[in-house]
Amino acid sequence: MSRKILIYGGTGGIGSEIGRLLQGQGDEVYLVGRHTDKAPDLVSMDRVHFISGDVTSEGVFDQVMEEVGSELNGLVYAVGSINLGSLRRLGAEDFARDFQLNAMAAALAVKAALTPMKKGGEGGAIVLFSSVAAIQGFPMHASVGMAKGAVAGLTLALAAELAPRIRVNAIAPSLTRTPLAQSLLSNEEAAEALAAQHPLNRLGLPEDIAHLAVFLLSPEAGWMSGQIVSADGGRSSLQTGR
Ligand SMILES: NC(=O)c1ccc[n+]([C@@H]2O[C@H](COP(=O)([O-])OP(=O)(O)OC[C@H]3O[C@@H](n4cnc5c(N)ncnc54)[C@H](OP(=O)(O)O)[C@@H]3O)[C@@H](O)[C@H]2O)c1
């Protein structure tokens, strides 16, 4: 049965890959981003709709839901930032901006979608994005680690509040080759050194993460809720001694 899935950050590296996979299996997808010219291959596809919007602007979530309509089966919030810096360099504005973009806007996106998701019937599912930086400590990650830790708390609270009708899970990726991580990976030597910090000895690819998101949205994940699932090449949990 075709479902209707809304993806904030649907033009990004991970969000657009989730969109491609869902479209390929017959779902109708709504992709939200500020620039609709990203992910150009998706523009001409059947059952793909673009909505232009900035998640930090007032009223955006109600506008998005007006375009999506009165019923919705799934929501993905794949907007985020990697704003790295020492505590000495980070200011209140950095913390507030990262918290708003990663965590607060995710909560408001879910809030605006609640009635349509309840109308969407049984099996509604939400996927949020945390990070390896909320599970393991890294220097320079105070702001993003704090914001992504908030996403983990939000996931648990919403999963409890919306059970049994709507499942809520989050994915915690490590460094994945997307435009978001580009500044860290532009030098191939640095990218290789970062890849080597992962027990599986490579960086993530958008499809590594997207397949997991598609699973979490599916009925096959019907007994999973309130989980923060790591997709991180073993970085947060394995010590291989290499
Ligand atoms: N890539 C990694 O290494 C990594 C690691 C850990 C966690 N994550 C998390 O995974 C999720 C997906 O990240 P990604 O790597 O796919 O990032 P990405 O390629 O940069 O995509 C981000 C998406 O969000 C949209 N976006 C950014 N700011 C927005 C705003 N203010 N309003 C509306 N849309 C906005 C972007 O489109 P526009 O710019 O056109 O708005 C784009 O569609 C994020 O939550 C990220 O924090 C990623």
C-alpha cells in the first residue's frame, strides 16, 4: 500500500536518499528544504513533491502541512548542523542556533504533523536524527553534542507520548559523506584518517543511513519505538586496538 511520507531535509545527502528509496517502493514523498534545486534527479520523478521552507522561520510547519494535506503516514526530520568549535570559541548564539535547528524544530515539525498522522491510521512512524556525538565525547563538539543529545531525549519522550499509535525512533550516524560533512572531508588525507577511526574502516554513505531510516518507517519495524539506533561503523561501541 502506498504511504505518504514527509521528509524535512529531503534535499540533503541523507534525506534525498531516503526519498529515492521510498519513491522507488511506491510511496508518495514530500521533500522540504530551503533550496528546491538540490537533488535535481528527484524533481521529475512521479510521486515526489518539493516544498520550499526554512525550519527556523515562523509558521513554516503549518504551511508545510497545508501542502501535505490532512493525512500522513510517516515523518523524517533530517535537518542538522555540524558546527564544531572549542567551548572558548562557541557563543550563546551558536548553542541556540544548533539547538533550534536540530532539536526544537524537530519537535515543532512533529507537533504540526500530529493530527494528519493520527488520521493516517495505524502504523505511523517518525524518524529523527541524533549523532554519534551524543553517545561518545569528542573535543570541539559541545554545541552539536548538546543539540543531538536533546534529540535523543525528545525521541524517548515522544515515543512514550505517542504510543501505541505512532512509533518514534532516531538514528545516530557517525561521519557520513554528505554536503554537511564536506568541509571535514574535502582533503582526502584527512578523510582517510577519519575513516580509519571507525572499526569498519570507512566513512558512512548516505545509503547506509537511508536504508535504516526506510526500515524504521516500515511495518517490519513495528515493534520498535523509543530507540536511538547507531549507524556508525562501530565507532561508538567497538575498540579494535588498531
Ligand atoms: N553527515 C554526517 O556526517 C552526519 C553525522 C551525524 C548526524 N547527521 C545528521 O543527519 C541528518 C541529515 O544530514 P545530512 O548529512 O544529510 O545533511 P545535508 O546533506 O547537509 O542535508 C541537510 C538538509 O537539510 C536542509 N536544511 C538545512 N537547513 C535548513 C533549514 N534552516 N530549513 C530547512 N531545511 C534546511 C538542507 O537543504 P537546504 O540547505 O536547501 O535548506 C538539506 O536538505 C542531520 O540531522 C544531521 O545532523 C549527519
